[in-house]
Amino acid sequence: MKKRLFSALVGGTLLFAGVVAGCSSTQETNIDDEEPIEESIQTSTSPAVTVLGGDFTFPNKIEGMPAKLSEFEDLEIGSFETSDGVKLSYWTAGTGEPLILLPGWSVNGAHFLNVMYLLHDNYRVYTLDPRNQGLSEDVKYGNRISRYATDLKEFLDHIDVKSADFAGHSMGAAMLWSYIDLYGTKGINKVAFIDQPPVIVPTPSMTDEEREELSVPFESSEQLQDILSSVDFSLMDSSSTPYSENTASLSNQFANNDMDYLIRVMYNHGTNDWRDVIENKIDVPTAIFTGELSIYLENQRWIHSAIPNSTLYVYSEEEHGDHSLMEKNPEKFAKDLQEFLEY
């Protein structure tokens, strides 16, 4: 039961191999002439191969996708400092209208690399690494979703983007809900939410009918805390596709995934109730992405019903319709997202 619940919470945001390698202090690498990440990150954007200290060869050759990191020629990485003194990194590529991608818990820009590549001919794509994830700095403070939303606001100010399209995966969707709660939808053209439940832990006033309708995955905050403190990552599902194997392997070379820091935000993330924001504050064109293999399918249907004129995408098992559908099936996801944004 614990395996299923925790896998549901973070399930698919990161392959098990990626978690272990990302948290390990000793790992294999195929980046040539690598340099310490801390010395490579620049305050303005630089080519990704420069920031990462060398080129990277993906383990799987996929037609139409880069075989090496250097083949994604305009991919760059930049950083900025937040108002509370945290250095956050971001990935960017392409030309056109801005599209902001927000990864889920423990995930970073490397996991969105295929999606960025597929969309960069039509958009200026950005992926922000949240604090304590990817190339961003590890800190013991500010680890709550409201601060992450403020980080997003300060990131938009840094890149001087006044309006954009947005897509948030898992906890990235919660960041967007918090952003909308704090700052409204001004500057959001269209938005996509990818498989994030509106409620993870039931509120004291929630009825049994509401819990069933929302498919709330945990029984209590105490259960959530218990699972967070005792989870065995060796039990996590390690299913993957060649696409997700490529992005996870890139992340494993540099990701600063220290579990002591990653877990700091999870309790706050898990104990929010976003129904009031979803029902009352989202007034822009909205897409919801989920899949037949996701245990969140029913609460994604609820989000669809709560947001007028929203569009629901449900991926089949054959289309890798689980929590990580955008990483496992980036070609379909990029196509669907672009069609939604351009409709």
C-alpha cells in the first residue's frame, strides 16, 4: 500500500534509476572534460554544453531527435538570484512566443529536453529548475509552494516576459495554481496542467463523497508523513521508454537531487487544497493532460468539469498514459500541446 501511495504522489516524475543516480555522490558519466557545475553556471545564458562542461551522447538513438546534446544547437542554460538569495537555473531554446514549462517534484529541465526540442522551432521555450532541483541551489528555507510561485514570478521578471503560455507537470501544476492565487491570470495566455490532483490529503471538513469524487490518494497528513519518512525507493516503478531513458540519463549526470532537500517541500505540497483556485480563479483557456494508467484520472476529470471550456486529454495505455506521459511520449504531448496553444 505504501509503495502504491508514494508512487502515486511522485510516480513517474522521475524514474527510479534517476532518483538513485541523482542522489548519489558517485556516478558514471559520459560527459567529456566535465567541470564542476557550480563554476559553470553563468548569470546570463550560455550554451548547455558549456554550462554542463562537455557534450553528452544519449543512450538511445531516436529518429528526428538529437543523438548528442550538442545537436540541440540553440539550447542554453541561465541562472538568476531570487529576492531571498537563491540561485535558480533555467533551460531555454527556440524563437517565437514564450512558453514556460514547470517540472514536477525532483525533476528538472533535462527531463523536458525532448519536449523543448520538439517545440523550439515555434516557441521560445523555458524550463525552470525549482529550488533544490536540477541545477538550482539547495537551500533549507522557502520550501513551500507559495514561495515557489514567487520564484516563478521573479523568474518572469528576470527574463522580462510580460505574457506567455504555461504548462506545469505534477507539482509544477500546483506552482501555477499558487501563482494564479497570488498574482491572477494576467499575463497567462493559455495554461496546461499535467496530472496533478487538486487535493492530496483530505481536509478536516471534506465529506466521504468529496474524497471519493476527487480520488484523494492519502487518508491523512500523518499517513503522508509516515510514507515520506519510510519510503523505499527500490520499490518504485522503473518502467520507461527510449525517450525517458535519454532524458533521465542526461539528468543523472548533473542533477543535484539531495533527498534531504527534495523532501522539504513535499509535506507542504501534499497538504494544500487547490479546489477554490481551480473553481474560481482560472479564466484562461486550459488543457488538462492525464492517462488511463494514472491513478489521478478521476480527479483530472473533476478539474476538467470545474474549469469552463477546458480541454481534457486522456492518453491510452499504448500511448504511455501515466503520470509521466510528457516524458515517455514527448512527440504526442508536444503535438497536442501545440495544437491546443494554436487553436
